[in-house]
Amino acid sequence: MQTVKCLGRVRVRGRTFNSQLNQYLVLCECKEVVKGEIVPVEVFPIDGGGPWPVIIADAATPASTQADMSKTQQAPGKHVEDLRTLFPEDEAAAKSTEAILRAVSDLLDKTSKSSSEHGSYRRLRTFSGLLPTPAGEEQFDHWLGQARLMVEECDCSHKEKRRRIMESLRGPALDIVKAAQASDPDVGPEDCLEALEHAFGTAESGEELYFAFRLLQQQSGEKLSDFLRRLEQSLNRVVQRDGLPLGCANRARLDQLLRGAIASDLMLVNLRLRERRAKPPTFLQLLKEIRTEEEYEASRKKITPVMQGGNVRQNADVKQTEIQNLKSEIKELKALVAAIVSKP
């Protein structure tokens, strides 16, 4: 089609196969205005073959369209919606395009929702609230921590979060959430966890938990890093119960570590933690520094016995040499005594 000069620049808009003619029908658009009287009836392809018939569509007359619009505007009781009757094909095309876009959008929404809700889904461990804790179940504090993490980090809906919580519950714990849902059918996952905490969590207030935190001390044989983790668990419960503002957590953690670490005074001095009270480190920074110092102490203890063993062997060799010298001196003395006694 590009070889026909009267058509100018041609662009293919679409094509379809006609089963009755056993041929393809191709819709082309010309950039320039085409005069029908100079367009050839048939076009022969460059690579050979039968002729292609050319059919020119009749262009809409601008004058007739303008006249119809003027009549519609001047007629009494007409509105803008009446203008759509002048362009029925455009309206149908617009509706068809809009319907396709809406269907694609709905499909993408469903796909993304399914991916976010089920792609990274990890089931919570079972919790029933029975004591002693049955085999295969989590203790309440551990289960509650995992459930809070799921509620805070998961991108799924509140209904899906509540479903995940309920499917991990058994026995008395499930009854508590069912009671909360019966009083409020739209109860959120945070409210479900709060109800479970009231039923199975500690009954101590934030102030009482803070006093218990201030009494923690390092146990005999406990590493300083383990003591720090135990402090952090207690401190998190204090903050959750509003016993201490979150902004004061770093200072309280460092103060209690210095007060309660009764078996790691030398390590505290090496880390210079007392000098850092004005700008206390975070939990992760403190844990990293303590672990590094503990590994250094462990490696130094492994090297020390080897050095001590070398010193022991060296001292044993020296003592053996001294014994041999003493034996030789004793022999000489015996020889002198025997010589003196044998003289007349």
C-alpha cells in the first residue's frame, strides 16, 4: 500500500479473516486526505500473487454534522445527552473500551489481593490457654508476640487477620474471641489480641512490671548477652503496659544492665557503658557490642591454656636439669669423702 502515491502514508489499524471469502480484510488509515476518484480499484502485491481489492469508506460530511448539532441545540427540551444519538458508534466504542478496562482492573485487584493474602502466609502456632501447656503449643507470651507481628506487618485485610488468629486458637482461647465477636461482629484483630491478653496475660500493671524489671539481676553462669535479652523481654512488656515511655527505653535498659550485671564488671568497663549514659545505645547496638566482646574473651581463654602448657613444660625441663646437676655434685662429694677416708 505504501507504493500507491495517492494514498500517501498508510497505517494498518486492524485485520480479520473472512471465512466466506477465505481472505483477510485489512483496515487501513491514510494520513492525508484521499480522493476516491484517483484511488485504484485493485492493488497488486510486490511479491506477486492475486490483486487486492481496495474499498474506500465514505467520509462524514462536516456540514451535515454541524447542521444536525445546530438543530438539536435549538430544539426545545433537548439536553446534552441527546447529542449522543449523533455518534452511536463512538459511544458504543467508548463503552466497550471502558468495560474492558474495568474488567482488567478488577482482575488485577483480585490477583494482587490473592497474592498478598495467601502468597506470604505463615500460619500461627496453636494456642489453647490450657495449663500446663500441651505438647506442640506455644506459651502465651511467645504466641502473642508472633500474632502482634502478623497484625502489624501483614498487608491483608482486617478480616483476614482475624481469620488467621481464630484458626490458630483452640479451647478456652477460641471461646474468648468468639465472645468478643458475638458482642461486636466487626471486631478487629487488635481487639481480639487485647481480649486474649486480658484473659491469659499477666494481671500486673505497668508500674508493677517496671518495678520487677528494676529488680532483675544476672544469674550465676549467665552470659551478659543472655541477661540483656532477658532484660529486653521484660522491658517490652513494661512499654506495652504503659509503664514506661518508649523514648526512655534505651536509658532504662542501659541503667538496669549496669546495675544487674554483677558477674560482668570487667566487660562493662571494657565497653565503657557508664560513660555512655547521656547517649545510650539501642538494643541491637548493645547486643552486637556485647557479643563481640564475649567472642573476644572466649578466644583469649582458648589461647591462654596453650601458653600455660608451654610454660609448664619449660619449667619441668629446668627442674630436671637441676636434679641432674645435683646428682653429679653428690657423686663428686662421695668420691672426695672416700678418698679422705682411705688415707692412712
